[in-house]
Amino acid sequence: MNHDHHPFPELLGRMDAYWRAANYLSVGQIYLFDNPLLKRPLTLADVKHTLLGHWGTTPGQNFIYVHLNRIIKQYDLNMLYISGPGHGGPAVVSNTYLEGTYSEIYPDISQDEAGLQKLFLQFSFPGGIPSHASPECPGSIHEGGELGYSLSHAFGAVFDNPDLVVACVVGDGEAETGQLATSWHSNKFLDPVTDGVVLPILHLNGYKIANPTVLARISREELEQLLRGYGWTPYFVEGDEPTLMHAAMAATLDTVTAQIKAIQQAARVDGDLTRPRWPMIVLVSPKGWTGPKVVDGVPIEGTFRAHQVPLSNPVAHPEHLKLLEDWLKSYRPEELFDKHGRLQPELAELAPRVNGAWAQIPTPTAAYCCAICGCRISEITRWT
């Protein structure tokens, strides 16, 4: 498929800015105690003493989210977002904050500099919120205690719900679980007339906690044959250069949406009840995309080392403070937020709305692995 030209260069530029905003908020949540807009040079006092979170999956999920926002608006879709790698909690918090729903539910987390400081401070902090997608996140409807149930939830949501599309992000580490590996076959039970649509997005970023993933070790041909054998039509979006990736993802989502509508038209209007081969997307991007590439001479981006906190202890390694500041500044926050800390209006309008109000359409659901990440397991059971 030729992704070189897409008819929305200006829109894609704003979507890239929105993605940078989500990434900036995500890094800020993991690291910052204060100084949320970097109005002064970063100091050690601005950084949390205990750093806990998962960066590796987060930028890819932020990328997916802004692209789903576009097709929700453009095609008037009723869409649910499922975050299989729900340990990437900064992604769903960042995006619900950017779209306005976070401040609706928690007015003290306001859409200004003071609210940003509270948003950052509360993340993985005593009295705050967990480091993963959790019930506190606006719209979140489920939190599991282990990885692997995202596709099962996706199919359960669309059965007898013909107007719903569920975009289900499947982590490639999660894909190794038994539950997930068998869930690919649930497309055999989907009725295109009476059920909705599951759009799996396999996020192939290469690594789980400490090893390459199985699906990243096999050849492209073998992976494509595997997914076709499961009954899907896979579309690959691969790279690390943002401009090209935005164009490729947008063109692919347009193609996939058209294919979904054609399948539904054939079944619901023309009476063709042949079991369709539904589309899915394989997003191949570096783990920890846009984060530090090398720290202390060791590669980080695109390796398992980006899984959690890439710069783990600026107090013990003062040179990491400059790396963190450079990382945050690489998103150019001064272009994204005004002097009061509000998202620029031309970016805010990219989020879906319903009847002029902020929409809670892309709703996060998380299946979360709590046993081996070193996270505080007590957080798993904390409900509001």
C-alpha cells in the first residue's frame, strides 16, 4: 500500500502535536513533582523520589489514540478503546485529560498549570492513582489482575451490539498468553448483521519486560501467515519516523474503516452471510518510541530497557537530569500549551465531542499483569 500521500497534511501536523502533548504528559506523570511546563530549568527537587511506571508501551498507545480520535470524528463511529497493555497507564490518563473528561470528573485536576502539576504529582504517588489504567480513570470499566483478556473483552462488548467498533490494542508480550492466543479465533463467532466489529491492533514493539517477544522474533511472512490463518486480514504500519508513520496510520485506518463498512453493507443490505475476513492492524514501532535512545552508553529506545522507567535515578546519576529535561523539551511543550497550561484550541478540537460536550467515547479497559513488574499489588484492588 502506498502511504506516501495523504490528503490531510495540516490535520496530520496537528495530530502529531496532539501526540507530542500526550507523550509529554505521560513522561511528566512518571517523573515530575513540580515545574509542569518547564518554565524554569529542571532541578532535582522537581523530580519524584520514587519513580514507577511503564513508558515502553505508552507512546505507541498515545499514537493509536489520536488516530482513533480522527476516525471517530470523521466517520461518526461509536468506538470503545481497550488497552491490552494497561500497565501503560500514563497513556489513558493523558488522553482522557487532553480530551477534557478527566477534569469533568476531577475538577481539581484542572486544564491549566495548577491542574497539570496535580495530574503529574498524583501518578503512582501516595494518595494518588495507580501506575496502570485503573477504575479511577474516567470511562474505565474493567481492571484485570493479569494480561491476556483484552480480545475476550472486545468480543464480549460487540456481541449483539451492531453499532459498536472496539479498537483493541494487543501488546506483543500479552499476545504470548494462552487466553490471548486463543482469543484470535473469536472472529468465527461474530455475526456481521447483529454484532459489532472488533479491530485488533497488535502493537509489535519487539520486547516484553526483559526479552524479545515471540511474534517479533519470527519473519514478517510467518507473522502474516499466522494472522491470516486466524482468519484476519492484517495491515502493517511500520517505522519510527513520525511524519511517515502518521501518514501510514491514517491511510491504513481509512482503508480498514472502508473495509468494515463494506463487510457490513454486504451482510446487512445484500444478505451475503459468508463469514468475512475482518481487517486488523499490526503497528510496528520501537519500544519507548521518542524516549531516550542511549543512557550511560546503553541502548534504551527499541529495547526491553524502555519497558518501565528509562532514566531510573537522577539523584544517583545527576547527568540523567539533563537527559530528562532534554527528553521533555523534545516534545516542544511551549507549542502545545499556552502560558496558563491550557492545550492550544486547535489541538483540543481534535478530540471527539457529543452535542458540543466532550465525549467519553474512547473508553479504556485494562488487563494488567501485576505479579512480575514490581508494582504495588495493593493498588490492584483499590476502587473508588
